[in-house]
Amino acid sequence: MKRFIKGEHRGQGTLLPESLDDYVSDTNPVRVVDVFVDELDLVNLRFEGAIPAETGLPAYHPSVLLKIYIYGYLDRIQSSRRLEREAQRNVELMWLTGRLMPDFKTIANFRKDNSKAIRGVCRQFVVLCQQLGLFGEHLVAIDGSKFKAVNNRDRNFTSAKLKRRMEEIESSISRYLAALDTADRQEPTASEPSAVRLEEKIAKLKTQMKELRAIEVQLIESPDKQVSLTDPDARSMMTRGTGIVGYNVQTAVDTQHHLIVAHEVTNVGSDRDQLSSMAKQAREAMAADTLSVVADRGYFKSEQILACHEAGITAYVPKPMTSGAKADGRFQ
């Protein structure tokens, strides 16, 4: 092992810095997160637990959990279990939270119970960026991204999928009934175990059919004729030629510093009706009198462009190639 950089022996005593603050540099982003969260009025933002209860065990202050949430966003750590582990071993997160280590359930419940308040924090951050002059030329780009939900595709139902599933179950029941009739005509000693198993399968299929009938009622009452059992708000949508059950997240981004100005989570798979609403949200967040927006051809819709024009917003959207002339060998 000669002529290589060598590490220290694990048993070697080392004089470490006395303060945890010495491990975090002056330019570390966690210092910005710390100052930003400490300056927020969490009571006016309606964070749960911002005013402590007079009885019961003390709880974590929302600012601590909000710092963990923002740190996870910056470092692309989405899982509450991973954030729990990082709080136990990550020096930056130890510095940010004062060595507090909430469990994953506390972190997950904080995100679930304070979704509206967290959106308010996003608006406060946009205001801060505006005051610092980080939005340039009032030009934003709008686009949508598909995010997969927890809901499995087998737990999402449309009219066609429900009809196909019910036909499959009816076919299986008919097949098992025919097999049961065949077993009854055979010798009793040989057919008894087989008949019992077939009756159990038939009973199970009838239970599934009853559940599908209940889902059919929900499907009729649903406005968009879709039902998701695990995640009720998730919808089946196309992305890159394949179907997923998830959400369509709309984002408006400043073109100079690539800062997110406005965002909206929708369960509509198409971007065609999202242009004007996102443009108006972006203009309101930037407090601009005039605004120009750019988007891809998936946003092209005359009604949406007209709505932007009437609101004083200039939209640049390429027209989609809908003509079949090129396929016919003619000029389009």
C-alpha cells in the first residue's frame, strides 16, 4: 500500500471541533433555510401545533419539522423514513434541528396535516425572491409533469376496465360451475376434495363480483367516470406512450434563475386547459402588470390563449400539427 493516500487508523483519537456549528460552512444552504423558517409567522400561516397545548406531552415545534421538510426537498429526500435516518446521522440536519430526531410518523403527519400551510410558505418564498430581484423580464415557462401515485393500476377503475373485469369473473364462475358439475358425476371419494375447493373459489369470485357492483355505483356517480380505491384523487393518464395512475403537476418557472413561481397539482391528464390558470397564478405571485409565458404545443387551445390575452398576458405556444396533408404527400 505504498505511494497511496492513507486514512487514519479507526482507533486513533482525534480532537474534533467543540461546536457543531464548525461543521457547517458559512455558505451552506441550510443556513438560509434556518433564517428563512425562523422569520416566518407560523401562526398566521395556520400551522397545526404552532400554539402549544396546555396539557399533554410537549410536541415538536412546527418550525423544526418544516426545516426537515425543506431540507428533504432540497436534497431530493421524499421518504419520511429516510428523513428520520438522516436526522440521526446527517451533520447538516443535526445543526438545522438542534439534534432533534423526530420519528417518520411525525414527519409524515406534519406533511399531511399542513399541506395548505406549506403552500403558504411557498408563496412567502416567492415574495422573498421578488424582493431580492430574482425574477427577471417577467417571462415564465409553463409545463406539466406526471407523478405516479401510490394507487396501483389494479386499484383504479374506468367503465371499460370494470366491464372487462366483471366479464372475466363471470367467465371464471361459469368455468368453475362446469368443473363442479363434472366433479359431481365422478366417484364421491375422488371428487369430494376437488368439489370443496371449487366451491371456495366460486364463493370468492362472487364476493369480488359484489365488490365490483359497489364500485360500479361509485363510477356512475363520479364526474369523470374514474374511481381510485387507494388514492381517491389519483387518475389514470397517459405519459410517454404508457398509462400511469397519478397526478399532473403544473409548474411555472422563471426563465432567468429557474425559480418556481407557481405550481398546481391536478388530476387531469391533459395540459390543454391549464395555460391561462397557471399564467394568472404566476402573474399574481410575481405581482407583475404584464407577463409573457411560453409553453409547448400540448397547451395550444384557442380559448386558453384568448383568456391569456384578455388578462393582459402574452402567450407563446406553437400550434400542433393536426393536418393530415403531410401524410398524404401534400403541403400542409
